[in-house]
Amino acid sequence: MIYFVYLILSKNKNQNYISYVGYTKNLSKRLDLHNQSKGAKFTRGRQWRMIYFEKYDTKSNAMKAEYKLKRNYLLRKKLKEKYLNEKK
């Protein structure tokens, strides 16, 4: 089975960008759940955009990669900046 690690982005009330990292088997369904306020508690009440994802062949590998991405602030910041620069 294929698993994905993803990074989603949203604006908060102060117009600053915030991000969330997670893993799933179905990217589109998971993004829909986040946007319907049925995802993780942190993501509720916001509109999210998928800005990055990676494929993994096992759940274990996906969970390890999710953990690393959550802990790597510099990589998340770099991915956010790349997305925002491409958006302009």
C-alpha cells in the first residue's frame, strides 16, 4: 500500500502563513477532511492548500518521514518559501 507525507498551508487571522504536516493513504480525501474541519484539531476552521507531498511504500516509512519533517523547521520554511515564490 502507498502512503503519503504531506505539508499543507493556510493563513491565520494575522495574515501569516501556518503549516501542518501529516501522513495519509489518500491525499485528496485527507485535504477535504481538513478543509471541512474534520481533520486534526489544529487544522479546524481554516482553508488549507497542499504544497508538498512524498510517497512511501509502507506506513512505517511514512510515519518516520512525517516525524522528521515535523521536527525540521528549516525544511518546512524552505518548502513554504518555494511555494509562495512560485505563486507570485
